Amino acid sequence: MYDVVVIGAGPAGSMAAKTAAELGLNVLLVEKRQEIGTPVRCAEGISKENIERFFEIDKKWIAAEVTGAKIYAPDKTEVVMSEEMAGNEVGYVLERKIFDRHIARLAAKAGAEVYVKTTAVDFERKDGKVKVRLRRLGEDWEVEAKILIGADGVESKVGRRAGIIKTLRMNEVESCAQYLMTGLDIDERYTYFYLGREVAPGGYAWIFPKGNGSANVGIGVLPKMAKKPAKEYLDAFIERERIEGKIVEFVAGAVPVYGEIETAVADNIMLAGDAAYHADPITGGGIANALSAGYYAGKVAAEAVEKNNFSAEFLRRYDNLWKNDFGKKLRRNKKLQEKFLEMSDETINKLAASISGKNLKEMSVRAIVAELLKAHPKLLLDLKDLFM
């Protein structure tokens, strides 16, 4: 019998387990893979502010520190956001294999039990509690919990089984492919983003430096617009940009770009991270929101145990917390994503040219759109109330 069972030991799940355990709950954290943090299906970038909100920085899980970003329009017009232009905000590229394990270890240190190579097969709600069937090394067993937290990724079995989420449509998920490459000749102070329907229809390509001439080189495409698999677009991008280096790792996966869901709870159940479609619809970034959601889920779980109330009505306190934190940003960036999907490459070239060399006050999507609104108020009129 546990107070909380958490399915999935990514940033959201481990953060939820850590927070709940620190607040005195009896917690079980399970991960289906044999190693926490692998495979890395992520460009691994996060802002300094968003990570320092929860952790003291440990250089062991920082691969690189970047001071700016370079964005390239389809015609190669360059928009630069740098430390000189964007104030003092800088970002980190993480070593997720180390970072994710670090959070899981903190959860264990706080008292949570952590099992790897353990799959959640099914669950049922009965008599106000949740019975969860687990499988490990061919052996099935059952545990009982007051609360089940699903942090089991974009294809969340917990979320679907609970009726909280549905199957994503072709315009609500990005198909991603990424290489870890070495021997690259790049300015490692920057992250790089490449736009264009030919390069990455419905998404973008990226280069995120990881130090010592290595980088994550990846791409995300919208299946509704793509004519071939993400990996083929990635290979074409590398050839087009003449990126010379050795490929040492390959990963592929899906990222939800749904926007804000109505609720992430049901009786006895909360979803966090990609399981709740918490990834940013414009950038695809999900680490920061996952950490916040996990923290809030753990906090509300402790309140629910204290009040002995595990109803969806009570757990909507969790919805209120994550929506007030980043829900507005999800709504806003989904509308922005839909707007950009309507634009031709020629229009994007025009927009990029109008802000190339501008003094962007912050390194964010919001700052870019604010400048675009000044330059092209009629073109982006329907976004004015969201970004100004």
C-alpha cells in the first residue's frame, strides 16, 4: 500500500516522486526501461532560470552553457538573440542521462522506492483507491495506491486508460529524429534553429552544442505536412548544411504539440509532463514544464493525502497550479504555431528580414513575436492580444 505510485522516471515523474516523498508520503516510482535517462529523446536545452528554480547547478549534468541563439529563415536570413542583445539570460544544454538519474536519486534519498525495468500493465479504481498491476522480469504483482501519477510520456497508457487524453491527430504531434554528432566545427556559445517547409515542414531543425565539438543535431516535422520520415529530412538537412562530423548516437520519438488540455486529472489520478501534453507547441521543449508539473503534482498529492480526498474535484488544485504557471503559454504558443503553419516560406523570409539585427530584449519566443508585431502589425493582428 502506497500513498502515491508514479509511472515514468523522466523529469516529471521523478520530480513528482521527490516532492511527494519530501512531504512525507509513501511513494513508489517505476520506470519501464532498465536505465533512467535513456534513450535521450530530447535536444536537452533549458533556460538557466527554469532549472535554478528547483536545483543547485551541478556541472556534472551540464554539457554546455550557451549565451545566445541563431535562427535561420528559409533563405538563410539570420536572426540572432545573444547575451549582449538579450540581457543576462543564458541557457544550458543538459546531459539528460546524468540529470534524470540525479532527480531519481533525490527521490530515493527522500524515501521513495525506485524500481527500473518495471512496467505498469494495468490499473483499476476500486473503493476509492487504485490497484496497479506491475510487471518486472516476467513477474506480475499488484500494489495499491491512493494516487496514481502518470508521467509515462506522450503515449501515456495511464492517461488513455483514465480517459483524460485521447490519441493525438497528425497536426498535434511532432515526429522527431536526432543524432549525437562529434567532430563538429561550430561556435558553441549558440544554439541554432533552421526554418522552412523544405527543411522541416511544420517544425524546425536544430543544433544544440554539447561541448568538445559535439552536438545534438535533430529535426522535428509535422506528420500532416511531411512527405517522408523525419530521419530522411534530418539526413537531407545535414547534407544541405554540409555538417561534417561523426554520428555516435541516433534517437527518434514523438513530441506533443497539442497546447493546453482541459484537465490533467481524474479520480485518484494526475498526469504530468508529456503525458499531459505539457510540451511547448512552438519549441517542442518540455523539460521546464515537466519539472514544474511534477513539483505541483507531488504537492497536491500531499494535500490530498492530508485531507483524505482523492476525487477529481479536489485534484483540480493541480490543474489550477500548472495552468497558472505555464498554461497560458501553452495556449498562446499553440495559436502562434497554427499561425506560422499557414505561412509560406516567402512570408517567413520577409518576417525574419524585418527583425534581423534588432535589439531583442529577451531570449524568448515572446520577444521575437513582439518585434514582429511592431514590424508587421496587420499580418499578425490576431496575435496582438496574446503577445503584447
